[in-house]
Amino acid sequence: MSAGGKGYRDAADLDLPATPHALRHSMATGMVANGAVITSVKENLGHRQLSSTQVYTHAHLAQLQRDSARLGD
């Protein structure tokens, strides 16, 4: 991450790496989690193949499964 980007990360008090890839992944996962149509996510990310975008639906489903398991405890 650039020095300028690190300043933003520090200002936001993020303890996780805020790389461009991580931010992009978070944005796409958030879109899916909030009901965005997968083709809209695909277009926002600039993917040519829908299969490249489908990883975000799998990430969201995995999070739902973890949340559900926690509620069952």
C-alpha cells in the first residue's frame, strides 16, 4: 500500500491490512450481502466472466453459515 493509503488506514484505526484488493473484496461482499444483483457486482468489479464474481456469493454464504452456527450455540 502506498504511504498515502497507509495514512488513511491509520486514520480509520484499522488493524487489518487495508490493501486495494481487500477493500475491493469487502465492497463486493457487502454488495452481495445487501442483495445486489450479481451482474451488477460483476460490472462494478470489471469482471469479464460471471464465474470470477461468484466467489463473493460463496464468501457471503460462508459468513451466513458461521453466523448461523454461532446462534445455535
